[in-house]
Amino acid sequence: MPLLKLVIFWVIYYFLHSFLVTENVQNFFLNNLNISRQTFRLVYVILSLVLFVAILFYLATMNHHYFWNNTISKFMGLTLTTYGLFVIRKSYRKYFTKAFLGLADPVLESRKLITEGIQGRIRHPLYAGSILLIIGFFLYMPTLENLITVLISLIYIFIGIYLEEKKLVKTFGKAYLEYKSKVPMIIPRIRK
């Protein structure tokens, strides 16, 4: 039963995470509640963070069933997690962090297609860093509960990429399609 609850919590979290940022839902809140995009984004970020921490707390309180437990796996896990954090940090340099967090007008963030820096090597560095982070987390603590978390998170990441790319094509059109044809999704090409 605790494993089923974990699955349900993650599915609800990821569903809400994507559902609340759809154009129709945002417009409903903006038009009917008369709030700004900035306020909506700030509430969205706070809600996402609170729910995410609550699920991690639930995960931490579960009885864990280890597949294995050795130093090599822990080292590999720490290495991937560290590299994932590095990729995420590097990708944030090109984003308007205040807008991303809801502390400034989020429309500013969507005015320009970012294709330089790490975004010149991979289209979705935040997702790539997140993948490294969660796989590293699993290797550091290889439990059944963490495997469930990783698998659901990976499924969501690829759904998130699909939804984000649809939105980016709608926003930037031909420019994004051209960028998409030249730059890989999450695994950079090895340069010659």
C-alpha cells in the first residue's frame, strides 16, 4: 500500500505540474481571478515546491528495500548528481531566473529563443540535468521506492519535453524547428 501511495502522489504531482501551466488553465485563473501572470507563476512555484518536498518527506519516511549497497554505486550516484546540478546551474545562466520563479514578469522569458551556451549543445538542459540528478539519486540509494520515483520522473520528463516542444513550436515557429533540427534534445553530440 505505501508503494501505491507513492505512485499516486507522484502521478498527481506531475499531472498538476503540467496541467496548471497549460494556456487554458492559466487564462482561466488570470481572467476569472484577475491576477497577474507574475502572481500566478509565484503561486505555481510555491505550490510545486511544497508538494515536491511533501512527497520527498513521505519517501524518506518509508521502509526502504535496497537492491544493493556498495561504495562504487554511491560514488557513481554522487558523481552523476553533481554533474546534473552543474548542468542545471549552467542552463539557468541564460534564463531569467526571477521570471522563472515568479518574481518578475514571466512574459519576458518567452520573448527570445535561447540557442547559445549550453542551449547550443542541447535543447533541454534543465531536463538533462534532472535526469542525471535522479539517476544519481537512485545509484546513491538503490531502493525499490527510489526506483519507482525515478521511473515515474523519467516518464514525466519525456512527457514534459513533448509538451514544451509543442509550446515552443507554437511560440517560435520555423526558428524553433530549425533549432530543433540542429541541436539534440538532451544528449550532446560529440564534437569532431
